[in-house]
Amino acid sequence: MRSLPDRIRHVISFEVIGLALVTPLGALAFGQPMLDIGVLSAIIAVIATLWNLVYNYLFDIVLRYARHTTAKGTAMRVFHAVLFEVGLLAVLMPFIAGYLGISLWQALAMDLSFALFYMAYAFIFNWVYDRLFPLPEWQMQS
């Protein structure tokens, strides 16, 4: 299982790279000022970072209990990313609507767009991160 410093490195690098990608793309896609999307994205990143720490820790505990390892194949990575985004979606939709002064339907569309982007991004980022920083337990299973 990953150490706390490793989890912190993971979360910070995930959010910094994600913000650098999503802010200009979100401003362009939704016709909102870059500053508004940037501030919104930064606040969402803080919420997502806290959720990420808690979610990944709990997911690893459950995975280790159920499968006796924290190694993830493709199907488990897809499940992991989808479940993460569903939980985040429930919290963020009302916040986005209130911050931008848009309807809940518009916020849902925007949040789903962010979620789809971040699901793909999380899948790729986590796969690369696991290759760059593998756990010793994974090498013993090969």
C-alpha cells in the first residue's frame, strides 16, 4: 500500500497537471472567462484533492481486503475512475451552478464534461504514475 508521502505526491501532481489542462479547455468549451473557469477549477481541485485522498485510501483498503493486493488491471482501473467521479459529481454540481449562476441542468452538463475529461485523465495519469512509482508488492506477484 502507498505511504502518506507517496499519496501526497500523487495528489499534488495529479491536480497541478489537471488544472493546467482543464482551465483553458473549459474556458474554450463553455464560453466562460478563463478567470472564472480557473477559480472554479482551483476550488474544485481542492475539493477533489480531499476526496482523492480519502477515496483512494478507502479503495485500497477494500481492494486489499477483497483481493489481498492493491494491484489494478484495466477493468479495475475503469471501475476505480468511474466510482471516483460519481462521488465527486454529487458534491460539485450544486456548487458549479451557484458559483457561475447557471441552472442545475447547465451545471450538470458542465460537470459531466469535467467528469468525462477527468475520468480519462485519471485513468492515464494513474497508469503512468504506477509505472513511474511501482510498489514492491507488485513485483513479487509477477
